[in-house]
Amino acid sequence: MDTILLTGASGFLGSAMLAELSKHHHVVTLGRKCLQAAPNQTHYQGNFSAFEDLRQLDGHAIDAVVHLAAVTGGCLEREAIAVNVEGTRCLMQYLIDRGCRKYVNASSIAVVGIESTSFRPVTLPMSDEHPCLDRDGYGMSKYLMEEVTRYLHLQNPEIDVINLRLAALHADDQPPALVLPCDIHPWAAGSMTLLSCSRAVKAFTLAVESAIKPGVRVLNTVSQKAWVKESTAEVLRRWWGDKVDLSYFDKPGNAQASIFSSEAIERELGFKAF
């Protein structure tokens, strides 16, 4: 039985990940909140961005980590950098020093800049390596987190890092209404790029249980279909007019395609979400 460190275990996705991973692995959790003890689980209270708190884990041989803890959209820029960037560096450095080779980090489709109503994609559908055009802080912090993992890999070529650019999540039994053409608003592109919690759990489980493949992979973790009532192009034309090439969505079979490519995660991990 492998030992997996899980951060953010008290959150919406984290609690579901904890339940799933502990079926087959010993899961060590570190967080600021108390968690009730359960089979195959060990919890420590502390901050993943503080080396003195991480030292509580010294007695465990950590085989892999699923790093979900973060500050999210709407946070202050300084908080985003301190937690999402420096905190991740601190966590990974601690684990690298103790021989851990497998890292699965929660990044976000917000990297591209969808928080702003001024955002316009470079190409559609957006690839896993679409540049960071964020101007609000949160997406930029996730991009810098990805860059920190590349930096650490250059220092430690043997590590395997998978950064999952996660779509907005919804509870399996409470999906929101499908998006109709409307005026653009902050996070607009996020509202049509959704993933159920159970499918997100599947993606992270596939990633952390996959064979070690040294390197850094950035993978859009999205559904293949856009969360739209009619067509993707109809919604995007209302938002972006003729400033963005929408011809991809006018091709047969692409009327409701996602604005983010999901080919890489299907190829790398066998993950497919509709």
C-alpha cells in the first residue's frame, strides 16, 4: 500500500479525494482544520507552506502527493503568490529532499486569464500550453506554480510532475443550468467549462496512480463538451464578436465542443469526460 500525501482534504474536491484514495492507499493529510480519524488515514494540523509544520511528516515515507490546497479566485495577489507559488515550492522541496518522486498538483484553466472580461484566447480550442494572459492575480499564481515545478524538475530530473489545469467543478447531483448567449461577465469562459466532482476525482486518481514518468506535464482537465444550451460558437460570438476565430466550432461535430483541448489528458492518462 502506497502512502499518499493529500493537501486540501477538507475542501469540496479534497474530501471526495480522501474517500477515494483511502480505499487503496494510506493517505496522510496536512491542513489547518481538524479531520476525524478513519481507516488508512493519518491527519496532521499545519500549514503546507511552513517547513516547521511539514516536519510532522518526517516519520512517513511519502510515495506521492496530490496537492489541492490553494487560495482561489478573488484572492489578493500577495496571498496568491505566497500560498499558490511559494507554498507549493516549499511543499515540493520538502518532499523532494525525502525522496518523493510523484507530484500531482491542482492548477486551473484560470491560468489563461478567463477571470477578466477583456480576455481573448490566442487560439481555439485552447491547448494545455496556452499562454498565461491573466491580469487579476489568481491565474497568474497558478501559472507561476507550474513554472516552479519546471524549475524543480530541472534541479531534480527524476521527479514526475503532473499539473492538472482543472475546470470549474459542480456537485454531481447539482449541475448548474446550461449557458445561453448572454453578456460577457467575469469568469464567463469558466461558466461553460465545467466538470463534475466525481470526474475530477477520477482524473486525479489516474494521475497519482500512473507509472512514474520523469518530467513535467500540464494537462487541461475538462469535459470534451461545453456547458452550453445550443452551441459554443453562439455563446462566444455574443462575448467576443469577430475578434476571435470561431471556425473550429462551425465544423461538423464541434457545435458544442469545449473551448479547451482535452486530447493530451486522454492520451497521457486515459481520462475522458463528457
